[in-house]
Amino acid sequence: MLGYEVSVILSLILLVQAMVLHNGDWLELFEPYRFFEAYKNYLQIDIAAENDDDMLNWKGWVESRLCYLVMKVIHYNLWMWQNGHY
């Protein structure tokens, strides 16, 4: 999925820029991250299908809906921030 690949590449570029600008320790990138301690809330999506073809189609549909959900959340958060609700 091209949009996902672009956002991963962009995230990596931003990470490298942040590390360079703040003289970060590159070894920090490889330290274990305590995800469940850092985030109280998260979303886990499990999908299942009867065969590989159905899984491929279902996976594509779920990925597209997740991208839409993320865009909506970002838009909502931006609106909340712009309107002083944070």
C-alpha cells in the first residue's frame, strides 16, 4: 500500500532529523520500549478469513478503513487544538 509506505518513510525521516537536531543517542532506538506502560489506550485489530484470497481482500479493506480512521482522528484533534479545547 503506497500511502502506508510513504508515511513510514516520512516517519523515519522525521525520526532521523529529530535525532540529529537533538544530538540523540542512536542506541536509544534499539532499547526495548515499554509500549503498554507508555500508552494506557490502544487499538488492536485482529482479522480472519477462510482462505488466502479472502484474507488479502479483507486485509486491504481493513487497512483502508484504518487509514480513514486515523485521518479522522487527526482532523478531530487538530480541530480541538485550534478551538482551544486542549
